[in-house]
Amino acid sequence: METHFPSPAPLRWDVYCHVIDNWGDVGVTWRLCRQLAAAGHSVRLWIDDASALDWMAPGTRQGRWPGITVHPWPRTDPSARPPAQLPSADVLVETFGCHVDDAWVAARLPPQADDGRPTLWLNLEYLSAEPWVERSHGLPSPLLHGPLAGRTKWFFFPGFTPATGGLLRESDLLTRQAAFDAAAWRSARGGHDGPWVSVFCYEPAALPRLVQQPALGGARWLVADGRSAAAWRTLVPTTPAAARVEVAPLVPQDAFDERLWACDLNLVRGEDSLVRALWAGRAWLWQLYPQDDDAHHAKLEALLAWADAPPSWAAWMRALNDVPGTPPPALTSAVLAEWSALAQHLRQRLLAQSDLLTRLLAFVHRQRHAGAFAAP
Ligand code: TRH
């Protein structure tokens, strides 16, 4: 079991989440809150729409998670002020540039914490394998004007290399994985002889082509409820006779992880489920959150370069992300085996690095002890 960077004392964290759409904002934020609490910190999650937590982390509103309290964040109400009776924070985290109002920051985050050390204001950014991430990770943004002039906001970028903020990984992940019995998981769901495929995607035009691939003719398809199941109904008119398709219910994050550990191929999307597929170490394909200017294509190429992607895998990833080009090659059992080996290799590469929480705690520790204006 990995030990996280020792913080001299547990800190009080205010973590802010604006749910834009889908579940990645809340999914990543919740994993961060859980991991902070598991490391002994006290966490207040301020969120403008907590509804997805009801299935992703049941019991949140009933106080089931020690160390975490969930608070409504009236983000769009300029007159709203935080409850006065709550102690101020030592660290304030804005996730994905969600921007906390100046007056709110001033009220929640005094320049100095109770222990006399500087408080810290961080922005946890989106995940990307692009090279600029290494240059941007840990940069300060000093505020020169307005009510917060003289304060500094720091940018913390997750990433795939040691020079970035790393990836979220629970300290008990390997223990949980070692105790997991994929065969028992499958037989509890009625068993199936062919490969198992988990589908969590947007609307990839290449989905019907994937379904017809030789390695997947007799697959059991577990299609996540919601947008993925709707996409399947629209895009996949027919499935091979030996295939079996079902809508997989939305389940808590830990159970979703187990689904990925049990399947032979995981189609994942966005940000958090990509990381979970990496930790699962089963063959996977990724559909990125589509952006109007095709910025996601550069993100995809960066990931393929980081992974040293073999041609068949790169071609399928490009097809699933609507990158123009030649159609992907047949997905045979041999190709699937090659992807599985690659997934294992990437998992090992990442396991050899420290995780995001370890790097975040080290960063906070350094800044608090060096003074808030020191370079990272
Ligand atoms: O839901 P997403 O498409 O979120 C996306 C991305 O984060 C993207 O970067 C962002 O810009 C966009 O939203 C607005 O995919 P993602 O990131 O994988 O988040 C899904 C979360 O839902 C993840 O934490 C796993 C969780 N989940 C479960 O816990 N149980 C389930 O049954 C399913 C299907 C998902």
C-alpha cells in the first residue's frame, strides 16, 4: 500500500465543482475528495449540482463518507455568501477552472491559516498528454488587481509523466484489484463464453463497425445507461447473432471500476473513465469529449504518442474520434491480445510513478513552508 506524502497536520480543504454536463466534473472531484479524506484531511465539497452523487457515491448527503461534507454552491448568485459559522479553509481547490467568486474566496480563504502558514489557492485543470502540460504544471498566476490583489492562484495539471501532476489513484487500488475475482463477477451476472465489452461513450460513428469485428462477434456488451445506451440504440441497428447486449445500470464508482476490471475490452470516454481504464489494465479504447474546433484530435494524438501506440490501436482510436483517414484494420483476437498486453504495459509504466494526491500534497506542503509566492 502506498503512503502519501506526510502532511504535518491534516488540512481543511474547500473543493469547488461546477457541473457543466456529463459526469466527469463531479466524478474527478469526488475521487479527489475521497482520496483527501482517506489521507486524513477534512474536506468540504461545494457543488452546484450534487444529483449524480446519489448513484456515484450513495450516502453522500447522509454523511456516509467520513471527513467529507457536501455543501450547495450557489455559483450564479452574486449575493450568496458562505455560511459564516464554518471555519475557513487552508487550501481552496477550483476544479476545471470553475472560478469561485472573489468575494467568496476572500471570505473562505484568509491569506494565513490558523497555523500561521500561507493558505493555498489552486486550480485543478483538465487532463491531457500534450507536451505543454509539463510547462504549465505548477505555474503561479499572481492577482494584480481587485479585492484579491497580492494573492496567487496556482495551476495544477494532471498528466502522464513525472513532470506533471500525475493521475488520481487510490492508495488501496492494488489491494482491491488483487482481491477482485473477475470470474466470480462474470458468473454472478450469468456468465458468457465470448469476450465481455464495457461501453461508456458519447456517439462514436464507428461504433457499429466495432460491433461487427471478428473478435467481438460473440461478445457480451454492457452498455452504460444514459447517453451511451441512447447512442447504441441510434447507431447500432444490428448485432451479430451470437452477441448479447444489455444496458448496464449506473453504479457507484467502485462498482464501475470493477466492471472495467472484469471486461476484456473497455470503451471509455472523457477524463475519469480513461484513467480508470488505465488502472484496469484491460484492453481499452477512448472516445474524447468532442470539441467544436477538433481540439480533442490534438489531445488524442498526444496520448497515442505517449503510449507509443501500435498502428491497429491508433487507427481504431482515430476512427472512434472521427479523425479522417483510412478505415481501421480488422479487430481479430490476436489484435485484441496485443491491445491487452499494451494496456498492461501502460498500467505498469504509470504505477511506477507517484499518484496525483501524493504530488498535490507535496506541492501544498512546499508552498506552505516556502511562502505562497515561491516557485514550485
Ligand atoms: O461523463 P464524462 O463524459 O465527463 C466528461 C469529461 O470529464 C470531460 O473531460 C469533460 O469535459 C466533460 O465531461 C464535461 O466522462 P468521465 O470523465 O469518464 O466521467 C464519468 C464519471 O462517471 C466517472 O467518474 C465514472 C463515473 N461512472 C460511475 O461512477 N458509474 C457508472 O455506472 C458510470 C457509467 C460512470
